[in-house]
Amino acid sequence: MTETVRVAVPRKGRPLEAVLDRFAASADAAQVADDVTSTLRHEKAVTKGKAHPDRDVYERLAAYSDLSDPAAPEYTLLRDDREGMPRRIVFDSVTLDVDGVDVQLVGREEPFRALRTHEFGLGFDSADLVLEEVVQLREEGVGSLADINARIDPMDTDVRVVSGLGDTVYHTLMAKPEILPPGSELNREFVAGYEGPLCISPRYERLVEAVLGTGPLDGVSFAYPDESVEEEAAVADVGLGVYLTMTGSTARENGLVLGEHLFPSETVLMENVAETTETAERVERAITGPDVETELVV
């Protein structure tokens, strides 16, 4: 009997949708992926107060579950962090056939940490978390997914990044035009010669240090936006900052120019090399495939 390969995945949001899209393509699971995605988008709308279902959360949870089919999608309840901490329906698990192997996707609040503690051999999570937790800080920064594994201390963790899923938004330099000398470009070299405040989200301090490198940040002080202020507006107040952007339209609306894309914030497939079996490697090959541009050497 072939072993079931358990894969840790996010419980909700864009990263989970990216994972489901990948399995929809590699496991002929488009219908299941669509069902899970539409269910969670509806529940997000309920959480945001944009949808008002007739049934309460427990009735909806029961309706989403098919207990007669152990492979069917299952959901669970979590406390949402909004005021009053209401319950929110999130993804729990589903079993798919991948190249003849039963693969159980298991929802976790922190898939990366579940791999670090050897609960899983494979998992998906944001590349940002790897930078925030295990990538070593050095004089020079990192600029791509391919740089990550070389910066992981093998004594610290057995987890390595295998590939990205392409759901990319970028940590990008943004600045008021007034701080840029005529003819200069807003890039890493500019930051290296800059002295003054750099606006970032507080949770991204270590990430920004890893991406830019400790050398260019000499003489730079971090400034943090007030919770009530939009991120790009906070950058405009400070003059220079690093934030996530896809199109940059909001930044431009605040009078900012966009500079270098510093690092891709992307959902990545990871493996715990101490826990990976031959069957898991077979699944990994089916997930990545020969046409995945971001596949890395582990």
C-alpha cells in the first residue's frame, strides 16, 4: 500500500489559493480547488461583513462537509482577530491523487514552523517567513528565491525552499521624488549611500535587513507607520520606504516613485530534508514539473 503524503498548507488567503491552483494543474483537481476557493472567499466576505448568510456558522460548516467521503474537503473554525473574536471557517484538509499517490493537504496556521518541527516533510508557506526566521543576516542582501538556501544554517533547520508558485508581489523601494538626486536611480546603491529614516512595517524589520543587507543599512533608522495610516501614505510622510506592491498604483497616488523590486513575496514549496521519503519526492516532482521556472537546487 502506497503511503499517504501529508503536506502542510495555509488555512486561507492568497497563499492557499496559489497552492490549490498548482494542484488543480498537477493533480487534475480543478473542481475541488474551485470548490474550496469559492467557499473560503464566501466566508471571507462574511468575515468582512460583505455577505450576510441566513445560516449560522455551525450550519454552514456542516453543509460544507461530506462526512461520507474521507477524501472530500473539510473545514474548521478559528477565532478571527477582529473585535469580539468571531469564529471564522477556514480550510482543514482534503486528499488528492497526485501521480498515483494519495496526497493529503493539511491546513496549518504556520506551515513553515510545522516543517521546522518535523511534523511534515513537505509544505507551502510565504518566502517572507523564511527570511524573517532562518535566513542569516550578512553584509550583502538577498534578491531572489535562489539566494535563500545558501543563507540557511543547516544546524538551525532542515527546511529548504524547493520552488516558488509564481503568485508574486514584490518588496519594493518607494520614495518621494524630492529625496532623489538628479539622474539617480532608486535602488540598493541609493540606499547604501542614504542616511536617514526608512519606513517599514514593524514585523518586516528582520526581513528588510536580510533583503537589503546590513551594510547598506548603516546610517539608516527604521520608521514605523501608525496603524491608522495607509502604508504608502506613511512612506510619503517619511520620504523613503519598503513595502509590498503589485501594480504600484496606490504608491503613485501618494506621490511616490517606485524603485527596485528587492525581493519576491511568493508562496513557496518547502521540504524538510530529514523527513522527505521517496514517495514524497515523487509528489514533489509532480508538483513542480519541468516547466517551473522558479524550481531551485536544494
